[in-house]
Amino acid sequence: MKAKGYMGKILRIDLSTRKIETEQLSDEVALKFIGGSGLGAKILYEETDKETDPLGSENPLIFAVGPVNGTKAFNSDRFDVVSKSPLTGVFAESNCGGYWGGKFKRCGYDVMVVKGRAESPVYINIDDNGVEIRDAACYWGRDTFEATEAFKNDLGNNVRAAVIGQAGESLVKYANIISDGKHGRATGRCGLGAVMGSKKLKAIVVNGTKKVGIDNEDGMTAIMKRLGPLMKDDPEALRIGGTTVGLDFNESIGNHPVRNWYQGNWKEGAKKITGMTMVEKRLVKRYHCGQCVINCGRVVKASGGPFDGQEIAGPEYETMSLLGSNCLVDDLDAVIKTNELCNRYGLDTISTGNCIGFAMEAFERGYITKNDADGLELSWGNAQAVIELVKMIGKRKAVGKLLGEGVRRAANELGGFAPEFALEVKGLEPPAHDPRAHFSVGLGLATSNRGACHLAAFTHDFEASGTSIGDLGSPPLTKRFITDGRAENVFRMQHLMSMLDSLTFCKFILFGNGLAVQPCIDYLNCITGWDFDPKEFFKTGERLFNLKRLYNNRLGISRKDDTLPQRMLYHKKEGTTNELPPLNLMLNEYYKLRGWDEFGIPTEEKLKELGLEEYIQGKRM
Amino acid sequence: MKAKGYMGKILRIDLSTRKIETEQLSDEVALKFIGGSGLGAKILYEETDKETDPLGSENPLIFAVGPVNGTKAFNSDRFDVVSKSPLTGVFAESNCGGYWGGKFKRCGYDVMVVKGRAESPVYINIDDNGVEIRDAACYWGRDTFEATEAFKNDLGNNVRAAVIGQAGESLVKYANIISDGKHGRATGRCGLGAVMGSKKLKAIVVNGTKKVGIDNEDGMTAIMKRLGPLMKDDPEALRIGGTTVGLDFNESIGNHPVRNWYQGNWKEGAKKITGMTMVEKRLVKRYHCGQCVINCGRVVKASGGPFDGQEIAGPEYETMSLLGSNCLVDDLDAVIKTNELCNRYGLDTISTGNCIGFAMEAFERGYITKNDADGLELSWGNAQAVIELVKMIGKRKAVGKLLGEGVRRAANELGGFAPEFALEVKGLEPPAHDPRAHFSVGLGLATSNRGACHLAAFTHDFEASGTSIGDLGSPPLTKRFITDGRAENVFRMQHLMSMLDSLTFCKFILFGNGLAVQPCIDYLNCITGWDFDPKEFFKTGERLFNLKRLYNNRLGISRKDDTLPQRMLYHKKEGTTNELPPLNLMLNEYYKLRGWDEFGIPTEEKLKELGLEEYIQGKRM
């Protein structure tokens, strides 16, 4: 291929037949679908159908990087995993930091598509010399940290491993994939670890050192020089407090779950687990992903319990909220512990926290008994119960087996009115951002292609801080409770995020580059030699967003699914927010802007405009 | 029993064992549950459970009258049928006029509970001399008019028969029961005719002449004297034009379905099928139910087609709207024909019209093909197609089999986005009143116990005319688009309607008695010798409404089911109404007023207040 920034190769591995093949990536495809989740979506669309079982051997597990990855560009060491989700049954993507993405790309590939199912546990080893499917008997059954350590011990300290824990092995529906072990990162959402487990694939270990070509090295240097000082100074709060820094602020405006999303004001509790408290009390050091100068990662020293004195990863904002306040737990050390356990088992902390909050409400309402929970009292704020429940989920024991299916299935199984307090969108449990505090978050969660996702529109941070992305092309995002014009912000942000997940950049690059889109476009052009202008850049993001939507449409997803959990639609959180998101009105405006019909299906005209003619599905889908 | 107005007996018939038994009705039960649908709800609650199959022999089919029935009270000749609905799976009630109710009561019974299943078709004959289960081989397979005629021929002109047609026999899910044949009335909603068919019960033929006791004859005479002139003069429009008289007005404000509830303005079309057009062009005479002086029934002369020149029942408002405008049919004679066909097959015209509107949209969108419909072009406004579809539904042929399952099941079966244009609440298709034109209709349809029902709150007529029920006890119902206070009107109207359906009065009595509640209370007290005041009267209505709710709660019905069809929640009907019902806000106010929890479950406190302690279901339902 001509475009720089790409390795030009798709790696295909079939674990059933042990066949390993390489395919060319064309310029045409790269230009149209970029990389990461965009390119992954294209492959997923074409290689699955309505009947594909997410845990069946036919479901492809797609690892993809983009053109900026493996270069020196700031915040560029990320990768995307795309598949059909076993948790939701619809489009799944999850983006992950660390160092795995760059090491994978430098093995010489832009994408890896894994299909089939090994007869016994295996791992895939990729380096400059080639690709091997290897026996993983001695790694299987170990937690993610142990397994990662073992790979480093066995294969050398330079390797990077993306591994699953016991949760992925035993097919917990929201098992994740952990890269870089102990102080690592996760492809948290949608249960991609269970897809990996279903293939009996314990890990993908990478160690590439090939060079990624750059079209305009001088241009790159100029961007880096311009952004360098900004990146180091600007996202100050994030650097000091990590992602958890805003927890008490979010709590104060109601943008935060307390007691399974029911309770409003919980101020004293929030302060005990907010970012600055963690910094003051437990911080050891900061850590970061490849090419990052922000350093939002945290190493903390655990105090008490099984990890007493150990230096482990500190909980991120989502984790602290969902395993903390959402269960009424205000014990910082307890959340540090549950986070550590989730990471070791390989469990998405957002889904886990939601499932435990749900379980506590179910316990209170008599749907789950002490007997179901091996004698545990699942009362609000019972930190020990949260810790034990994480273990039960990780091991699929007692009520943990049910909870490991996600709140939608668990609620349906429990029956009665349990679905009334099961919070999810399209089957995915919500992150710690609340439509009752930001109307735009409501529209974002309702329309994100993977379900309740805060990263596909990512409007909340800009609204809350009163800042906005200068050259986004829509009005500033500063008012939280307006309806008119809200759709346009979400619409444009979804395209920008689609691009960042395809390039693949960390979203925090926006904080560091003066809150502008243009530097991302400059990077793309300098690296590839293409000539994107903002219009084409956003149009490409729109193409990718629509392609994922079409994938879901084919599965029956439509307006009826673009909704929010009941509790977010009608229950006001006393003391923090008195608002309820006017979802229907926002959706009407949004569909119109999107060129989708009243059911939320892209029109033929829109698909032609986006160059997606070949994905037109006909009248009846 | 001591209370007058009751026969004091419950008739129990088991068609499997052919056992016929009589049970006493106690004063205590009568005072608490009144009669009609209230008493029916009590029996249904106690004699079915979660697992009861609506079409299984164990499902009781309950016919019940109330204390005013069989007396000379105006508008009192009605009866209620209660069961578990095969269409919706939840509480079913349907109220019917004519002359059957009075003749049944005068046989000496207040209630009849039919269980079991006959081996071959039977009918039940009840008169002053007793009850018999008789062979119905020679009536089975005949349409409702033919069967009714045959019963009259065979048993005498004085008998009154409640019969099912071919639709009930073949278990079409919204088959109805027709009383008094050709110029008769129907228990239209919820598929009670299918329950009857599942029992192989073709008809219940009654001919009682016993006297119903009255406690205070002088008081009765005084009420009659006072109301007589009012009843004859007041509901003038209804008397002149029948229920269809308001069709063009309703169309003008958007309170009316056009093109499967999608289209707004259709003025020229509406005028062609409105009540006054029918009066001017086709009216032969008026007819009425027992004890009625309003005469809202219509006999018309059919013109053209199979019924050319015949004098048949004219379509009611709901029928004209759903089989007419909802299918874009503006041909008066075609709707007269389809109405006649529905009555003969024994099909609910509201559900039938909704199913055909749905089928036409499904055809347009490619979900149903010409081939599925035996070569028919199911295009909008194709009157011949509507006529043929009614036949297919009645006979369960071709696509008619699917459509006879109701829109919810049909849409799920068709898959894809079909549920987006399937209009129903709790599985019941909506009547021709639109929440986009009256917010109170939205709250009423969403909370009615049998699903989308306009008669359980019945607010629209009062709002539209700017009149109100003087002594209802809540603010006047004159503004269509306010949210605040709307819940209180619906709340009180639901209690009044619960009482009317239990007494059992025709709801049009309100138009004729100066729009007041007190005359209904006076009737009740004069007949029974009880001493109801307005407070106790409304409290009793509240008890009955809550009992039905509890029945549904036990089946899993909660807030998630108190909703409206998608199309009514977000699609604005251009040219008629620009409003969308703020359902969530109204529901919040409504639950609070009801003393229901956030999921729509009556609290223990409320149930104790209503004397429903024994129906408290515990924390987990």
C-alpha cells in the first residue's frame, strides 16, 4: 500500500484449523475505514450475520490499531478490540491503552482477526520473526497479573501480553482483556474477554520492533513541538488527581451513581472516595501508557486485607463510582481491593459495579436471599459483601453465576419487577455519568452503538467544565439542561470519537492539545500523506458511526432500543438534580440530523452520501 | 342476603364435568366488590394464578351483572365479562349492552363462572326453571347473526343469546362475544370470545323473568322522574348522530387514527365517513339497549356489495375510525360492510382495524408480501383489501392467521423493526383516541388495567366538549395539553368508571344525568338500601381498580408496562396536533396520588386503607 502509517497487513488466525494467513490491507479500505474500531466494524459486518453466536467459534475477535499507532504521536499507544458481544448480542468495541498496541503493530500488522476454537488452551505469540499458536496449559487458570508475569518470566521482559483471567476463561459475560498486567489497562466493556475465553485463547503476546513509516517527518516534529508544552501543562486536574479527581464534583451535580442510581445527595460519602482523597492517602506514583505525557494512571498502596502493603493500580473514576458509591461503599481501601480483584479475574468494573448495586437492591427487595449469596448479607454499604461478590462473579459461584450474566439477563431470570431496577442500555450497564445531570449524556448513552457508553459521545467533561472543543463545528457544550441543539453536539462528538477510536488516539489528547480537532487531522495527514480537511475528517467519522449502526440494525436494533434505563427517565435524584432527560425530543432532532428515518435506520440517501452503498439493507431488515 | 338489587347467587358451571352448582353471594362481598367487573375481578384473582393458560380449561369465564341491572334504572341493561385475556395475557374485562344482562339476572343470578372444556360444542340455556348444558352441534360454525336467529327460531323470540362466531370458535385472539345478534352489542375487547371458544361454548341463552328487589321504590321513582327529561334531551349529538357523530371533530384535533396512527390532517376523508354523513346517506332507524332512552344505536341500509339493500348495524365511532381512516379508507359503504363482517365473525373491530392498519404498513415496508396475502395488494385505502383481510382473519387463512394474533405477536413474528409500528399497550390495540390530542388519554391508555382502553378513564369526551362532571371532585377537565393536575382527573375518573362497570351502568348515563355522579349513588342506595356517600363510592371504585392492578402485578406488570406505543410518544401528527404526551411526568404524579411505589405497585398502607389486606403480595412479586 502507498499510505504511510500502515503496515499494510491483516493477520488471520483460525484456532480450530491452526491456520495462520496474511492478507493485504488496501489503500482504499484504509482511507475509507481508517483502522481501529472503524476497520474492525467493517470486518465484523462482513464476516458475521444475524445468527452468529458471540461465543461460537465463528465469531471473529478482531484486534486493530490505526495509522497513528506505533508512531511517536502523543497518546497514540492504544488498540481496539471488536466483536459481537456476548453480553449485549450487538456490536462490541473496546479500546485499550498500555503498550500492547504499539508492540503489536510493530510486528507488522494493522489488524488481527482470530476465529475458531482451540481444542485446549493456547496463546498466540507474535514478534518480528512470525506468528505461532502455542500451548497455554501452564497459564490457563491463572489470574491476569500472574499470567502476565509468567509470560514475562518465560519470554522476556520486553514482551507485552493481552490476557484474560478466570472470568474470561469461564465466560462471564462482561469479562475483559487486560494488557500489561498489574499496572495495566483493560479493554473493559462488552465481554470481549469471554469471546477470547470461548476460543480457549489465554493471551496474545507481542514483541514487534519494526518501524512504522511516516510520510512527513518534519511535519510530525512540528506538531509534537507545538503540542508538547500543552500536553504537559493543560490537563492539570487529570495529571494531579487521575480520572477519579472529579468524583465529588460529579456527585454534587448528580452525574454519578449512588445506591444503584437511586440516591441523590451523598456528599460525605463522595469525599471519602474522591480522587484527591486517594492521592493524599494512598498514592505511591503515577503511570502512563505509551507516548503519553499526561500520566493519568495511579499506583496506590493497599491498606489492610489481602493486598495490604502491596502497590497496585488505583481505581479509575468509573470503578470508584460503581464499586463504591453505587453500592453505598465509602471505604477507599475496600474499593482499591475490589478493583484489584476485578483486574485479576478480568472483570469489567463498570458492569461488575452495576451488577452488585443491582444485587443489593434485589436483596433489599427480596429477589435474592442470603441463601443465594452463600450466607452473605448483601446490604447497602457492606464492603465485605462487595468483595465476596466480586469473587463469586469471577468464579461463577452461587449468585455470582447469575450476576455474571449482566443485569439484563439477571433481572429477566429473577422475574417479577426486577427489570425495573436493572440499569442497562441495549444490554450494557451504564458508566458513572447520568442523563439526569447532563441531557447530552442521555442522548449519548441511548445512541451509542455498543449500548450505555460514555465514550462514544464524551460530552460530559466539556459541559461540566464549561469548556468546549473550539473547532468542533457545533455550538459550545456548556449548558447541561437544554434540549435544542443538544443533538448537534452529540452528533459531531460521536464522529470525532469514531475517528479517535480508529486512528487510534486516546481521548484525553483533546485536553492536552488545546481542545481542538485540527491537531488530530494534522497528525493523520503527516503520518499517512493523505489530505484530510475537517469536513472529510468528520464525514469519515460519520461513515464509521453509521456502519456500526447498520451492523446493529441488521440485528433488529432500532428506535425502541435507543432508550435509557427506566430509573434515569423518571426518577429524580433529590438534592442533586431535579431534571429528567427529554429523550424523545432529543432523539427526534438527532435522527433528523443523522438522516435516519423515524425508526433510526439510515436512509439510502445518507448511505450513498457516506459511500456505504454496498451496505444498504433494503426495506425490510 | 339482605341487600336488595341482588339475586344473591353465583352460578358455577364446569363444562368438563358438566357439573352445575349454585353458591350464595354474601352481603359483605357484594358491598365490597359491588358486581360486574369488580366482583368478576375478585373471583378471577382468587381462582387463577400466574400459570393459568387463558385458553386452558382452568381459566374461568365470568359473566357478571350488578345491583342496578334488571331494574328500571336508565342505562342499566349491561353485563360484564371477566377473564384472563388470551390476547394480552393479563386482566380482561369487557362490558356489553343490549338485553342479555337483564334477562340473565332475572334468571336469578348475579354472576356465572364457567370453567372446563366441553368435549363437543355446547350452549348453556338458563331460564326461570333452571340451567342446562345442551348440545350445540347445529349452531357451531354459524356466524353470530345466524346463530342468534337460530336460537330464536328454536327456543322462542323472547330468548337472548350471547354467542361467538367463527372467530371465537377458531380462537382468534381478539374474538368477541355478540349479544342480541344483528342489531346487537359486543363484549368487544380482550378476546373473551376466544376464551369461550376454547371451552367449546357457542352461546349462553337466557330468558329470566324473575323480579329484582328494590329497597326504596319511591326513591327510584323520584330519580327516574328527575332524570327522565334530562336523559331524553341532553346528549343531543349522540342521539342524532350516534357515537360516530364526533369523528370529523376528533380528526380535526388529531384525536383519531389515520394511516396506522401516523398521519395528521385528512379532513376530506374524515367528512366522508363521519356520523352525520352516515345519518344523511344511510340511516334507516335508531336502536337502543334495555332501559335506555338515548338511542345511540344505528340501523343503516347497506349499499352495494354482499349486503346490498340489507338493514344492518351501522359502525360505531371506534369501528369507523379503525376500519376506515386508520386504513385510509374513506368509503362509507366499505366500512359498513367490514363492520358487518366483523360482527358476524365475532371480531373486535378496534383490534381488527389496528391489525389491518398495521398489515398495510407492514406491506408498504416489505414485511408482508402479496403472496402472504393470497395475492391481495394491501395498499393504503384499498377497501376491498380490508374486506378480504377481515375474512382472512375471521377464517384464520393466509396472513389472517398471523394478524389474528394481535399486533404485538404479529410484529414479533415478522421481526426486524415491525414492533416499531405495532400499536398496543400491554398487548391491547388502542381505541380511536390519541394521547397526542389529549394528554389525559395518554395517562388513561397507559394505566388502564386491560391495556389500551379509552373507557377506564373516559376523559376525552369531557375535555373535548369543555364540559366536566360537576361533582367528580377534581378540577374541570377542559384543557387538553396540561400536565399538572391531569393525574387527579384520570385517578378520579378511573374510580367512577370502575363503579359504573360494576353497578353496571352504561357510561353514557353521565351525559344524560346532568353530568353528575350523585344520581348514580342515589340509584345504588335506593336499590340496595345501602348508604353510600361520594367518599365511600369513590373509595370503592379505588378498591376495585387496585384489585385489578394487583392481579396484573402478580403477572409481572409494573411501570415498564404503563407506557404508550412508540409512535404516540414521539411522532407528531402534522396539521392536527403538535404535541407529544409527557407520560413520565404524568405517571410520577399519578403513582403518588395512587399510593403506589415507584414501580407502580400499591403499597401495603394503601391496600390496608382499601380493605384489601388479604391481597398484599409481599416484597417480591
